[in-house]
Amino acid sequence: MAAEGEPVEMNYIPEVILKKRKSSEEIALRKKAQLELRQKRSKLSKADDFKTPEQFIREYRDKEIDLVRMKHRVIRSKPSLLSSDSRLIFVVRIQGKTDMHPKTVKILYKLRLRRVFTGTFLRANEVVMEMLKKVEPYVTYGCPNLNNVRELILKKGFARIEGERVPLTDNIIIEQQLGKLGVVCLEDMVHEIANVGPHFKEVASFLWPFSLTKPAGGIRRTKLTYKDGGETGDRGEQINELISKMN
């Protein structure tokens, strides 16, 4: 300890440490400011989320209209199989709205189309065609050719293993999960899907829904079916053009 009256020695702190300390303080202040800004935005967002009784009534009415229209679509025209002889369908969800009735959402989920611009392979039968008819304003579908089946599986294929999305980087993954069915590689999967083979259901379920790219120019005129000049519903073999744009 220094005696009274004697100058106190100051510990020398290198300039590098001082700069680091100043930088750390600036980072801490910046993070604090960012946190306060996020909290403020969150409060404003919650305030904006408040809905008036009129908004609730309008949303309820829109959902009920969606349900009525769904029933009318099925009654008005009995769902028919595709114009092609193919039993294979590739269906793409092209839009999704907040005013969809819960039954519409349930069907889309059953088709494994939880997100916009996702696609799945299906086997054409009366049950599937009726479901597609019910959700026609939100999907488009058709008969994919062999080349597009291969391209989708090779380029965008992921496996669904115990609820996890797993890249198909090795045939060992396929053999471990589907080997007992005689499907041991990517080409076996392509063959089973393209030909709607005896193990189509297992292979299609093994594939995670395909995440597709939004086509250039987006999707327009979604209120009309494809045959009427719009985007939704059955495209037949023309689905291949859309797949090429989104792959």
C-alpha cells in the first residue's frame, strides 16, 4: 500500500485490451438496443393482431362459403379419373388462404400438402380424385412423365424416417428402409413410382413431400381451372411443363 502523500502507481493496460473492452461494450449496447427494438415490434404486432368482432364474423363467413363451394364442386360434377390412362398423379399445392374451412385444411394435410409449392405422388382412384375435387381451388395436378419422376426424386428427393427429413445421399438409406420390398436404390424408387408398382404406397410415403421452386412469374388466375384458362385443377400431361419450371 502506498504511504500517505505518495503517488499511487497505476497498472498499465495494453491498448489492444482497451480496444477489445471498448468493442465488447459497443456490441453489448447494440445487442441491448436490438432486443428492445424486437420487443417493441412484438408488442406492436400483438396489438395489430387484435381482431374486431366484424373481422371474426367475416372470417367465419368466408370459411363457411369455402365449405359450401367444396360440396357444390363434388355434386356438380362427379370426380373422374385423369384424361390420360396413367394411374400416377403428381399434385402441387399452389395457394393457401386463411379463409379455408377446417375440412379443406384437413384434406390438404391428408394429401401431405401442408405448404404452398409442395408436391406429392398419388395413385389415381375414386377416393383420391374426390379429395382433389374438393380442394381444387388450391391445387393443380396431372400425369408426370418418367423423366420428371426421375428428376424430382434425384434432385429434390428426401426420405421421411421417424418423422425426420433425411437427404437421399446414399443407397444404403433406401436399402435399410425399403430393402425388404426389393427397393434398394434410387432407380428402384423411380421405377416403383413411375409404374405405380405393388409397393407404390410404401415408397411414396417414404418420400418427403417435394419442396418446389415458385415458377417464374408466379401463379396467376388461380380462381379459374386450368381447362378454363386458369391454374388450378387437372392439367393432364401439361403438368410436366409446370414441374420443369418448379424443379
